[in-house]
Amino acid sequence: MSEAFTDTPADAATAANAAEPPSLLQQLQTLAHELPKLVSDRVELLSLELQRATQSLMQIVALMVAIAILGVTVWLTLWAALIGLLVHAAGLPLLAALLLSAGFNAVVIAIAVARVRQLLPRLQLPATRRHLTVSTDPSPEPRADEPAR
């Protein structure tokens, strides 16, 4: 027989230790040893993702500015075309066509401003403020977007 197949007491002890699960203390020591690496890896990942998110946000803002400029350009072009149609096809005087387009835009602006005024109270987070405010009066305060009774 060869010596490779013989079992020594040291081999038997190593085999027994390999089959035995690590103790709680050993697991905690391993965790304590690995924890700084885990935290470091996660902090580095967060840092890299924040850099990428910052670059993406800058690109988004630049693209939104370009979209806004192009949108305004399209809007002005459409109004110029509409005014041209009103002048040439409908026979309206240029001044009347310009005033008509300005009046239409003023009405749309007034509607948008009214809607913004309706939405402004929501920015004050009224429900959250009601729930976080300590009050001696148990009756709820009226909501900002509801008329008082």
C-alpha cells in the first residue's frame, strides 16, 4: 500500500474540522474582518453612482434648456404662420391678426396663472403639517384648498 492512502491522526482532525460548521465567535470574527471591506466597497459604489448621476443631471438640464428654446421657437413659428394665414387668407389687417394672437395667448396665460394659484397651497404640505403640529384643539384645521365653512 502506498502512504497516500493512509490516514494519520492529523488528517483525521483536519477532516473533522472541515465537516464541523464554524462557531458563532468565528463567524463574528470573520464578519468583523470583512465589514470594513464591505462598507468601503459600498461607499465607493455610492460615490461612483453619485458622480454618474451628477453628470446625467447636468446633461438633462442642458437638454431641457435646448428643448425649451426649440419649443419656444416652434411656438413663435406657428404663431407667425397663423398670423400670415389670417392676413393673407382671411384678409385680416396685420394689426388685428397680431392683437388676436396676443389676446389668445393672454387668455391661456390667465388660465395657467389661475391653475398655478390653485396648486401653490399644496407646496406648503398642509396634511403633513397638520399631522406634525401639536395642537390642544382636537378638531382638524380646514384644508388650504377647501373653502372655510
